[in-house]
Amino acid sequence: MVAQRELSEAEVDRVFHALATSTRRDILRRTIEREQSVSTLASEYEMSFAAVQKHVAVLEAANLIVKRAEGRERLVRANPEMIARARALLARYEELWRSRIARLDDLLAEPAPSTGSGTHPAATDNTDNARTEEGD
């Protein structure tokens, strides 16, 4: 098995940008299922062929899909290696947030510190202040 290196900041930015729209996520899903031509992909959307080509180019720039020529057609397939690297990145983010939430849960579960006398500091008797005011 080939060791996966961490994604660079630029790669992370490209992956998140590529996955930011539902059309690109759908194109990725379709190309995971099977290799397809850009023409076939374009026929599935209510947008121009050029618009679909631009979505494919964004996914290709993020290395989430691979495009190859076969005759006059351009065939597109998902890149499982980059998808696995993106999944690993998201798993690290998930672990980070789960650990933060667990720490917060632990803090909230701790009993509240007591003040010693059993009364709240704001509820103390201010008789000294009252006597001073009466004596003036």
C-alpha cells in the first residue's frame, strides 16, 4: 500500500472549492460509479455543455477526477487516491471536533465549585454598610 502524504493547504483549498457545489458533488458521485464521457455527463444537467466542462475542470484541478482522451471523447473517472486523502483529512477534522466536544462535556459534567458557606457571595448581609449609612 502506498503511504498517503498530507494534503497541502493549496490542495485542501481546491478540494473544498470543488466540493462546494451540488453539481460538482453529483459529477463526482456519477464518476465514482463508472467512467463517463463529458458529453454523457452534460446530458444529465440543465446547463450548457461548456458549463459542465467548467465543473469538470474544477474537479480535475482538485485532482478528484481524472480525464483522458479516447478518440474524440473525453472520459472522466473519479480518482480514488485523492478521494481517500480528502476522506482522511475530514476524519482528522472530525476527530478534532469530537475531542473538543468531549472536553466540553467533561467540563459541564463537573460539579459547581462551592463558596464554603453554602450561600452565594452576592447574597451576603451588608449590615456594616447599613450601619455606616444610618450613623451619618
